[in-house]
Amino acid sequence: MAAAAEKAQRYEAFVSDVLQRDLRRVQEQREAVFEQQAQVLQLRSALARLQDAAGPLHTQVDLGCNFFVNAEVPDPQRVFVALGFGFFAELTLPEALRHLERRSSLLQRLSDSLTRDGAKIRAHIRLVLEGFPRPDVTSLGLGIPRGESLPPGEFGGSQIRGNP
């Protein structure tokens, strides 16, 4: 009996130390991807408004510490787009919109991949937790006949947050 308890304790430690840590890491990465997708969407709408506007662009520029100055861009048909790692490219508005479309599809694929990874980790957690033997519920006087399963979350069944 002591060996079974020790083995169960090792599995619980594996779930809490490894699997749940991995799940948190994947969820944090997924949230970061969602934030990037929101930024791409916001930039795409701003570029679409710029493309529709005719003439110079009047705006305010933050110089730092919320100190704004008025600025005028005489020809807003070219923009600098951050490519990553400190590199920027000067693109026309249609080129920038195409770049954002490609970036958006890349971020969507990355988000889907992270969602699948999170589902796999949750499945591993559920598999480990449901592998433990359940207590003899007939001795607890709950009126559940032997051989019937309990609803998730009761007496050893796993209740994993975020599962449908």
C-alpha cells in the first residue's frame, strides 16, 4: 500500500511540477500571440484609413513622458514597418497591407499550434489524474453503486479549468 501511495505522489508531483508548468508556459505564449494579433489588426485598420485619406496627414507625436507635438506628414504613402530584431522596411501602403496579411496568417497558425499543444498537455494531465484508482464510494454512503463512474471533479476525478 505504501508503494502505491508513493507512486501516486510521484505522479502528482509530475503533474504539478512539469505538466502544469508547461501548460502555463504555453498559455502565456498564446496570450502573447493574441496581443500581437490585436496589434496587427489595429495597424491594418490604421493603414487602411491612411490609404483612403488624400493629402497630407496631420497627427500628434509623443516625444516621451506624454509630451505631444503636432506633426504633418506631406506624403503618407510610404511607411516604415518593423520586421523584427530591430530591422525596419520602408514599404508602400499596399505592400505594408500585404505584409500584415502574411503576418496575420503566420500568427494565426502559431496560435492554432499553441492551442493544440495546450490541449495535448491538458489531455496528459487528465490521463495521469484519471489513472489513479478512485475510492470505494459505496463505503462513503453516497448511494452510487460500485462500477458506476462519478461526475468529473468529485473524489479524484479531474476537473481541469478551461476544458469544454
